[in-house]
Amino acid sequence: MKVCPECGYENLNEMFYCRHCNYEFPDFDWDSVEHENLMFTPSMYETRCIERKKFFKNMENSFIKQLLLLLLEGIICYPILSYGFYHNWFIYMLFVWIFYLIIMFTYQFSFIFKLFRIKTTVMIKGIEFYNLRIQGFGLMCSGILLLITSYPTIFYERYSIVFYLFLFGSIIPFVIGLSYFLKPGTFNEYNAYAIFGTELMMFLLGGNFLFTMFFYGVYKGFPLIINVILITIYLVLIFSLFFPDVINKYNKHDIRGKKSGYVIYLLVGFLALFFLELILAILLGLTSS
């Protein structure tokens, strides 16, 4: 860690600017400094380089070629999805995922970046770093995919819990992906925020699902004000993922670093929310104590 001479805040060794006051640190050798937040192994780095190479190779394809390919795949998949929707949900869900994987693993969405001139790199003090907009787009699509996968269940009340689980489950990857996409300068200067996001999804999905299942079971018995309070707390926890730079500003250690407890704080928040629900449900006689 290095201490800012202006405000005294601790920063990661690899930071170019103070996370609190934006003081510009003197130049240093990026390749020799001890990186406290770069946790990628050589194999992980090689994999990401291969993925980016495929992505930029797709960027060279014409819009017409990619759009025609997507249209052809849609024409092939549509009758299968339509049949599965009305007759066999397994077929529907299987081909939704097949269609998604084809698009993602062949980077057929790359033309969107070219069309709207979406930058995939960021310049920091003359050094070019990849941001995480490509991964962010994939995460947003993953969140949408969960909703599309569970869509048939919304028409049957006995299966509606499946849709709501997928709905709340989709929020976390979607929000994290959107944060990558809309705020590529937040933490992505060092190309290391992916690990932070992965930890968020791994730990938070469990707490999120636990809250969702119980809330779905008892919300009809709660007074409106209790439902509003619970959902408000839930939204505060979720959308704090959008503002890690603000939290980082007032945190003693960088929340990306190994000493950070931010992910654990959010998980504890979800578990506390669940127990709050449980206590209220018992007090209102909605469940046995």
C-alpha cells in the first residue's frame, strides 16, 4: 500500500491517482511495481488474450455478414423455440441456451461495439489498459438470458416461483455487467475488476436467492409498509454495486484489495435481510416459530 501525501489515505501500489482526493502519484515502473490487486495467473491471462483476439477478429467482419448470420440462426431456432414453449419446456430452455452460447462464444455481438464506437480500452497516464466492457456486455446478456429461460413459467401460478427466482437471480449479473459497461473507468484501469465481480456473484447469489425464496413465500401476508422497507433495503444492497468508487472513497482499504471485506458485508446484508423477514413473519404469525 502507498499513502497519499495530500490526504493520508491508503492506496494500492499500482494506483496512478489517490482514490480519495485524486492526487496524481509520481510516475513509476508499471512492470516492476508489486500489484496488490492483479490476481490473474499466467493461464488466465493467456485465456483472456485469446478471447480478445477472437473478439477483434469478429470486429473485422462486416455488419451485413454478422446480421445475416444472426438472422439465419434466428430462423432456424424460432420454430424449435415456439414448439418447445407450447409443448416441451426442456426443448425451449435447451435451445435458448444453445442460441446464447453460439452468439457469445463466436462473438457475434461484436458488431454492436463497432457500430456504436464503444471503446474497449482506457488510457491512463499514457499506458493503454483493456477495460471490461466486453465482459460487461456478456454479463448483461446472461442476466437477460435467465429471464428468457424462465419466461414460460410466468403463465402458471404453481411455477411462478421459478420465474421470480430467475428474475432476482438475473439482477446481480446484470447490475455488475452494467456497471462494467457504463463505468469502465471504475477500477478497470488495472484490468483486475473481473475477479472482484466474480467474487460478488459467487457469494451474493446464494444470499440473494435465500432472501427471494422466503420473501416470495410471505410477502402477501406482510403489510405494505414492511414490503416497501424490505424491498428498499434490497435495492440499496444491489445498487451499491453501481457505486463502488463512492464506497471506496470512504473505506480504509481499497475494496478491490485482498484485505477488503466489501463482498462479505454485502453477503451479511442479504443474510440479515433474510433473518429480518423471518422474524417479522413469525411475529405476524405467517410461519411457525
